[in-house]
Amino acid sequence: MHRIRKAAPAARTARLASCVLLATAAALVGCERGSSDSAEATATGPNGCPAVHARAQESVTRAQRTDIPWGGPTSGPEAVSGRTIVYVAQTMTNPGVAGAANGVRDGARALGWNVRVIDGGGTPAGIQAAMSEAVALRPSGIVIGGFDPDSTARQAARANAQGIPLVGWHAVPEPGPSRQPDLFTNVTTRVQDVARISAQWIIADSEGRAGAVLITDASIPFARYKSDLIREELATCQGVRLLSVENIPIPDASSRTPREVSSLLSRFGDRWTHSVAINDLYFADAAPAFRAAGKKGSGPPFNIGAGDGDPSAFQRINNKQYQAATVPEPLNLQGWQIVDEFNRAFSGRPHSGYVAPVHIATAANSEGATTWNPSGYREAYRKIWGK
């Protein structure tokens, strides 16, 4: 991934001191860059990390399996009828948010339910307006699609007061129910697993010798937490250097990512060997800058998305066009799970407790694929629902 930048003049002394302390304690993690300031990192470590590398390679090999049997619920309440779900999206330009919405539509269609999607446009005001509209519609249930429920606390409280169950998709860091905010459940893979395996892929692929760049969106708590965990896992290998942490809000990715990538290429050159982003979409936006710099699509830098596994990411991976791997969310499955969780809420039953397994898709195990989902989920849910 990419290197870290120099601090702004007013804060350079303090930030440089903090980076020195970090380097002494962690040996590989740089200071977070925000939009334009960071500290310089050292070159890629020469010694690797044999024990850490061996464990990472074992984990990556296991996560690349595609013969994953259904491990979700096999029992639950039969389907209720005549329900309407509103999916409030952080932004439908986020492929993960959009993919989960499509999964909700797909699952709801099997039950004859109605689904309406309201796009928050990726701004706080837009998301609050979308949530207000959703509550005013008095639907059977509302999906919190990829944004922090605390940013719409008043609207969520009104939904709770009206007895409208809320189900999150990547709304809070952990899967399962939440009390503050009050969610019937939150559907997501375990962010710890996603962060760990994406960092382990870098360690394994580089044999413990990488210069890495991390791209995140610090405005989304879920994404910020994921990137913090990635940093921690990269830091377990002394041969990996975190060159830069790039904070690029997802709504600004198309305009900012090419500029930032060009700048990073200029600063770090061949020291930049690997990248990890909290969402695959950054690599679609990075491709023109890599191409203009004469970089081959097959890398380096070798890029992995720590979510969300949209079809364009699989296409880039299969065609070796500036993305080598992704840790895909099983987006369609998660949409069906959201529908099942609502059915449990409507029936007065507890949440299912299901958490999808983590997976890594590369050209070696996903050639021709456009998505990833464990097999058998549609059949399992239809059987549960009596459909």
C-alpha cells in the first residue's frame, strides 16, 4: 500500500513526534493522513515475519475456498404476508449498499412484500431527510443501509416509538441486535474477520515484505473501525510498512481518488507494493491514475478490497485490471437475511444470529464470477418461510 505524508507546518513537530513514538512501538504503522498531511515512513522492511507470514498464508488459503456449505438458519417462523419495507440507503453509488438493497428486493419478492428504496445521497442532510421520509411512510420495517443510526437518532427514535422495527446493514460495527441505537439486528460479516483477512492477504502475498497504502472513509464509523483493525493486523508483521492512510469519503471517491493515487505514485514509486481499501469502488476510481503512470493492471501495487465485492470488482480481478483480490460481502444473501430478520421481528421471534463466513476472491478462485454467496441460501429461506 502507499506511504504516509508530511504533516502540515503548524502541527508538524507534534505529529512527527507522535509518529516516532508509533514507529518505536509498532514498527510499521504510520500516522493517519486525512486529506493531505502525514509523516514519512521508512522503506519496506527487509526481514519479513516468518511466523506471522505462515499463519497468514494458512488463513488466506482457508478463506479462498469456494465450497462453503450453507451454515445459516434452517428453522424459523413461516412467512407473514402484506408487508412493506423501506430501505434507506447511505448512497446507492456505494456498490455494497446497492447490492444489499437488491438482495432485499429479491428476498421480499419471494414473500410478496413491497420494497421502497430511498437514497440518502451520501450526505448527512440527505440521509436525515431520507430517514424522515421513511418514518413518515409508516412502513412495516426500515433498513438502515450502510450509515450510522446515531446520525438519524431523532428519526430512529420516532420509528421505535411507532413500533417500526429497524434492521441494519453495516449500520454498527458488530452483527446482531443493538440497544443504543435500538436495532432488531445488524446484518454484516464480522468486521474483525474482514479486516484481519485482508491484511493477512497482504502479508501472505508479499511474503512479509510490503509497502502498503490504506484507503478509508473516516466519516463512516463502521469503515473507520475496519481500517483501524486493518492497521493493527498489518502491524503484526515487522516487514510491512504502512506508507499512507488516505481518508477519502465514498461520495468523493470518483473525484479525489485519481488525484491522491497520482500523488502517492509520485512520492513512493516502487516502494508502494500493495493497497487495501475499505470498499472496492476506490480501485475503479484509481485505475485511470495507475494507467496514466504506466502501471500494469496486474500490479504492483497489488490491490485488495476489504469489501464489498460488487460485480465490477470481480471483473477487475478476473481481468487483472488494478485489483488482485476482494473480501466480498455475500450481498444477495444478506438481503435475504434482512428479509428473514424482519419476518422474525414481525412474528415476535428473536433474531437468527447468523453471520456469514469471510471469503477472499482472487483470479485463481473467481474466474468468470460476478458475485459470491454461500450456496443454498435461497432454498433454505424458502423452506423456512413455507414458500
